[in-house]
Amino acid sequence: MSRAKAAILLAVAAGLLLVIGANAHLVYVAVTSQPDCVAHLRPGESDAHSASFSAAQSNCSPQQAGAPSE
């Protein structure tokens, strides 16, 4: 095998390893992260003239004003 062909194969293998490693990292972060709840409008709370968006379905329980988050 010539040096040029070996260099090309090595570059392709390194590129594939880089892509596989990046995807594995993204999957790891997606599985292990747990974002905190943020303040948002709940369905039915916005007025018709507001340009704010609301969550379609929230997993966060409503909190009282001024109550510390857990």
C-alpha cells in the first residue's frame, strides 16, 4: 500500500472517530442532563395581546410567587 493511500485511510478513520465521539457525547449529555424549571406562561394565562409564548405541556408544578425553587 502506498503512503498516500495509507494517509487517506488514516484521515478517513480519524474523521469517522471524531463524528462517532461527538455523537456519543451528545447522547450522553441528553440522557444525563436535567434542566431546571423556568418561569413561563401556562396555557390559559396569557392575554390575547401578549406576544409571549407558553409551554405546550409543562412538567413543572406551579409555584407560589416568592416561593424558593427546589
